[in-house]
Amino acid sequence: MQTMNGYKDKSDGILVEMTLLGNNKAFEELVIRYEGKVKGTAYKFTKNRFSAEDASQDAFVCAWVKLDSLKDRSKFGSWVCSIAKNCALSLVRHYSHVYGDISFETLENAVLSGSGNNADIAEPYRQDTELCEAVEALSEKIRETVKLHYFEEMSVEDIAKKKNIPIGTVKWRLAQGRKRLRKEYGVMENNGNCTMVQKVMDQVEQLKRWNLKKDKTGFESVYRQLLKKVEAMEESKQKYYAMAEVLARGYWWISGERSDEMLSSIKISAEKSFNEDIMMFIICAEWSKYKDSDRIKYMEEVQAPYLIQNGFKKALGYLYFWLAYECCEKNLLEKGIGYFKKVTDSLPKSDGLYAAALAAIRAEEKIFDEGIPPYSCRARGETLEYIGGRLILDLSPGFGRGEAVNSDVFSNCACCDSIIYDEKIKAGDGFTANDENIRLIQLKEGKAIAPSEEKARVICKSKGVRVETPSGVYENCTCYIFEGDYYGLKYCETYFCRKVGIVKQIVEGNGKREEWLLYKCRINGGDEIIPFSEGNRWEYCLVQDNGKRFETENVFEIVHSDSGRAVISSYCCIREI
């Protein structure tokens, strides 16, 4: 596997130091560099390549969690291989503990080799009621594959032929089945402190995903349980990182948790773990206690020196962004634009703040040059990412001025738990957002039958959706219909064209109805539904039929793209003619 992140020439020691400073791309390079050796080490003990892959994954996660304990940074390779050995041995021991003299690996190797009496080997599994119940709880396709392989003694190749699927798919389903069964069946319960920390950190990452859900019902219970686990962790940088992340979300989403004491605890944890994201939240909470010129003075004279002294570069960029905004609000446009430029000078293109600052500079310079405020204005940085076949939107900081206009075509169609697009759903299928009041329906090449929920609509389209725009005519488009109530937005009909992006959108909300058409675009590369390549640019025009006439400039441009993730500078200025 070739590296794609630009760290290929750096030494192990440098990569370890960069990881400890919060650079996850540096750790990705370490994984790429040593994954072969780590899998090979694990295989010596598991004697099975699929279990070796599981053990190697555990080893890298454990290494990330305990990275600050590695004294000789240059010895990362040998260190992570020793962890892989322990993970592999633990895997073997716990299989033996649960199944006695038989394990999934024993069964799997016998089936793959065709040796031995497979029926005799499989019989203990069939008679194990608890295991059978755990198998039945698996998802349909994984359950079926596990049964065929382990209970019906079919080889991977035979399953692939029977189900008419690739061999790799069979192997993947078996690997997923084993992981789930270990979790449910107790095989991996006693892997020591490393696995406990790993599980807690995984749960922290899951907790962070609650920001994508509008409805926070059930959050408090999850929060309380996880907080106890974090408090029980040994003193480490990882503990304080987890503590800052968990406490911050309790502060945001649980009534009664907000207090100066809580804020102080979060700040201490963020300082000890060098958690830039949580530090951004802290400084925002602090400056919010001030107003007007006092706020600007506090940000310039207290917060900026503190962040510079303690090395919080990302949080400093965040501070500069909102300091710029405050200055522009007070009509200090030149000073504000200067601070926006400090953001672009200090942060990388991969940061959403960089994209937001680019958009803000364009907006404020336009206002400065023309001398009059627009009818509506938007400046924002947006991060799009493909996760598990879904295109997810994560909004970075930004602002709007003037009349509320639904001009952000990406945000408009991301009302369902921040999902813009799902590659897995078929024509007529849909899904429901977490709060159950929002539904999304897909139409493609024909009739669409909406889901059965009472608020979903039944919509029919002619076969083969064709969309005409000023940019051109687009065939075989896919249409998503959103309906519900998301902060005033009631309805959104979005047309996607693969390798082009969004070509048309009709949106209703906040007392307005707008129709946006692709006016012109520049596509440098990418074959996704929203193609990801630096420099890709889309400009939309407003269809005007309400008697008013507007001059619109609604532009989205990718300023950075890497590994299924894109950062977009989003700018809109609307003037009434």
C-alpha cells in the first residue's frame, strides 16, 4: 500500500511526536509502514490470517492509546509488533477459554483445508445454545454466511459460488461475524487494561457522533455510564482527552450541567490533553460573557496571548475568525479582514476554518468595496466526508447576514442526521432521522414508493430523471426528497448527477420557497456523487418568480480533498435589484 499523506520520508520518531501533537495523518503513515510486519507477527501465533488481521487491528489501536508510554520513539516498529504478539496470544487464550479445545480458527482451518471430520468439529457449536442465540442476533447476510461456513461446513469458495458474491465479500462477512460474536459471546472480555482503554476511547468517538442527531433523547444515560468509565481510567493523556470530550457534551446537551465549575474542569482536561477542539469551545464560552468592544478587547488582550503561549494553533485560528467577525460587525472592516487573513496564514487548507475564512474574506471585501450591505450574505466552511457509503456533512464555523435565505444547497439536503446521500438505498427506499419527524425518500429512474411513516409523501417521477439547467442538460439524475421540520426547513427536493454533483434543488422553509439551478461548474476530477477533487467549483443561480429581482452569487469550491474527505469554501451574496 502506498502512502497518500505526504509523510513517507519522515522517521518513526518524528511521526510518533507528530501523532502525540494531534496529527492523525502521521499515525496513518505508521500503520501503513508496519501493517505487514504486525500482521506477520500475529499470524505466527494465531496460525490464521483472518484472526491475525483482527489481532493487528487491536495492536494498532492499543499502540495509539498508549503511545505516550513509548520512551524510545524510534522503536515504534518493534514495540507495536510486541503488542501484536500479546494481542494474538490473548485472542488464542480466550478462544480456548470459551470453547475448550476448539475455536473458530480450528474450525475455519479445517473447513478451508478440507481435512478432518467437519461435521464432528461443528457439532459443539450447534449444541451451544448461547452461541447459537448470538449467531441468530447477527444481521441477515452475516448470519447466513456464518452458518454456512461454521455450521454447514461450506468453504469460502463454495459460499461465494452459492451466493454469487466475491470471495472477498465472504471473508469480510465472516470477519465481521467473528468480531460481533466476540463482543456478544464474551470472548474478548479480559484483554487487560489496553483493551479496556481502547473500548472506552471507541465509546467516546461514538458519543461524539451525537452531534449529528437533532434529537438527544437517551443521551444522558449514555453520558453518565461513559463518564464513570472515563473516571476509572488510569492517569494519562488519553484519560484527559476523553474527559474533555465527554464533559463538554454533557455541558452542551444536559440541562443543569452548565456551570462555571464544569467549564473549569473541561478546560483543565483540554489543557492536559492538548485538545484543540474542546479548547475552541472553551474560549467561545469565555468570550461570550463580554459584549461589544469589551469582547474584542478580551479576545485580543487575554485569550490570544494565552493560546499563543500554550501552543493552541487551531484554537487560535478559531479565535481570530470570530475576532474578525466581531470587528466587521462593528464596521471595522479593514481590521476584520486582516484577522480573517491571519486564519488563512496560520491554518492548513485541510481545516474547515481555513475554508470559512476564505469565504469570509470574499464576503467582507465585497461589502467594503461596494459600501452597502447585501440583501443576504453567507460565508462558511463545510466538510464533506464519505463514511460507510454515506456522504456526511459537517459544518465548520461561518456566519450569515441580512435576510434568511436557504442558499446553502449542501446544508439544505443534510437535515437527516447530516446525511446528504446514501449509496446503499434503492429507488423508493428511504430512511428516518433520529427524531423520527424527518424522512428522506430516494427517486431514481421511475416510480418511487415512499416509506410507510405517515409524514412521508408518495411521489412519482417519469422514468429517467432529466434535469435542464443553465450549465447544461443532465440525464439519469437521482432525486432525494426531504420532508419534516428542521429548524424551519420543511421540504427539500435535490437532484444529484454522478461525477457532477447537485444540479437542482427546490427548498421550502422559513416562509420562503427557492429553486436553485447549477449555473456553471468546474470539475477537475472525482467520480463520486459529489466529486471530490481540489478546485472543483459549483455556482448556482436563483430561479426568480416572486416579483422581486435579485443578483445572486452562490459559490462552493473544494479547497482541499484527501481520502474521501473534502473541505469546501461556501460563499453567497444576494443583492436586490
